[in-house]
Amino acid sequence: MRLLILINSLDCLGENDAVLSSAFRRIGYEVILGEINTIAADDYRYFTRGVLVPEDAEPYSPGSVAPWTRETYFLDECQLIWVLGSPQARVFRDIWRMLWLASRQTPFVNSVEGLVFLNSKHAMGYLVPKENRAFSYVSNDFSSLWDRYQQAPDQWWVAKPPNSGCGQNVFLLPQNGPNVRTILQCLTGNTVAQSEMDYGGLGGFMADYAILQKFIPEVAQGEKRIIVTCGKVVAWHGRQRHPNDHRSNLTQGGKAVPVDLNANEVALAELIGKNLMAHGINFGALDMAYPYIIEFDLGFPGGLYDTKLVSGVDRSDHVAELIIARFKKHFKS
Ligand SMILES: Nc1ncnc2c1ncn2[C@@H]1O[C@H](COP(=O)(O)OP(=O)(O)O)[C@@H](O)[C@H]1O
Ligand SMILES: [Mg+2]
């Protein structure tokens, strides 16, 4: 059996690629790591540049360069494909379209439709019950966001982009904050200032979307990152924000800590895991400050590796077993 894991770069291996390729090799799978941004087609047969991880390869560390020979691998010669990378902005339309076409023939751990349409903060309203998400207002019009903010003068808010990550441009908005107008303008492309300055409107369309979301005070107690595989909770750790920042992202100084999950947290995570499975998403991460879900991450979510670091427990074998059990019946010999 051959598993192709599509990753961002062979020159900087990601944390999931490291733990998951080892787990699948332990079970006896052939694992190819292929670069998502090099997908191409030969008479409409899709291929990528990749490496075959040798059977006796030592486990490697995230951030290392894949030391093995680069070769060409056809997607239709693999039994299972796992997208654990994200296409670059310049090529994303080509890559997603070719991957979708490839997925007509070969099973994908996470469906292309799910990755394209649900891996965004827009999908919170669809996948998460109302009582488990904060009220959000989404627009690319500064003045309507500003009006909405002013309608609730006692409310603290967060403003953020719908399709970003690692805490980028996630702002905390206090009541009557003197920076709120400029933050909302900044997030929506500064359209008024830009059109004033470009003397006749040659500057192009600038109106980015922003989410204005009610602040969730439970976040102060810490968040839990939970990895869900085939609808089951498989790994988790806590994230405590740095005292100088309101965001708990590890890339912004948040700290991964060992935590327990209670039955309510498991039930909520598995409910969302089942909702994701209905759209072909069998692996993803959720950030929870119970009873709230902050967001989910389906692209190449961190969590398995950090859980191993903070608790010493490696859950990657369990992930591999669940995935294989789910896809067994689809495998072509
Ligand atoms: N509504 C909110 N209330 C409180 N804290 C929030 C809220 N939204 C985001 N945060 C904080 O900011 C962090 C980053 O926000 P998030 O929505 O997860 O964006 P990103 O995709 O950039 O990680 C969260 O992990 C959380 O600590
Ligand atoms: Mg986040």
C-alpha cells in the first residue's frame, strides 16, 4: 500500500509529516512525501515531485530537509492521498482543481471540497452549534463593521481575517477603543484612504473581509487544542497565552501544556468531528475554551507533535489505524 502525503516543502518537513510518515511505515505502508506546489499533469495523469521514505529511515525532526532522492510520483499509483500542505496563492486554483480531479480516482484522507470550503472561519456557523460559538459579524465594508461595533457599547470584541492563521492580525477591541476604527479600516483594506490617494481609482479592489467577533472571556483560562481523526478525539494539549498577548497561538509565544479533557469537551469535539466527516474531512484540529470553539484547522494542523512533546504520548499509531480502517474498503490493489 502506498500513501502519498502532500506537504509544503521537502526542504522543511512539517511536524505532521514527521510523525505520520513514521506511523504509516511502522504499519508496513510505503510512504511518499510529495510537494503540493509541484503538481503537474502528463496526458491528464497527475504527478508530483517527491521522495520515497526508506523503510529503515530514522525518524526525522520537523524543519529538517528530506535527505532522500527526489523522483516523480504519479497520484494514480497511490492507494491513499493525504493533503497536509497548502497551495501557494499564485497557483492555488490550478492545484485545487488538479487535486479535485485526481480525487475522482484515488481516495483522499481529507476531501478537496472540505479543504477548500470548510477550512475557514466562515464555516464556524455551519459546523459548530450556536451555543458553542461566539457571535460573529462578517463584512468587507468598514462602515457596517464599525456600526455593528458601536451597537454594543459594553461589549469587548475581537477583529480578525477569515482566512489567516498563526494569530496574524487578530486584534482585541475594548469598549470605546480609540484604535477600533483604524483597526477595522486596516482589516478591510483602508478603502476610503486608498481611493482618496490613488487619484482617479486605479488602485484596484482593496476591500478585504474581516470578522468582528464577540470576545470569549473563557480564553483567559487557556485553550485546548484537540486533534480529531475519523470523528474521534485522539490527542490534545493545552495552550496558555503569553502574559503580554491576548492570543494563545504557539507561534505568538503561547505555551503548550499538558491538560485533561472532560466528557463534555470530548463530546463537543466528536460532534464537530462527525460534522466534518460528513464532508470527507477525517483529520483536523479544534481549539476549544469550553463551551466555545475558537476555530478549527484542517490544512496542516499542529497538535500531534506538541502533544507528544508535552505529555510524552505519541498518538500517531492510533491516527494511522483509524485512517486505514476507514479507507480499507476503497483501496485498489
Ligand atoms: N472571540 C475571541 N475571544 C477571545 N479570544 C480570541 C477570540 N478569537 C481569537 N482569540 C484569540 O486569538 C487566537 C487566534 O485567533 P484565531 O481565531 O484562532 O485565529 P488564527 O487562525 O490566526 O489562529 C485564539 O487562539 C485566541 O487565543
Ligand atoms: Mg487559531
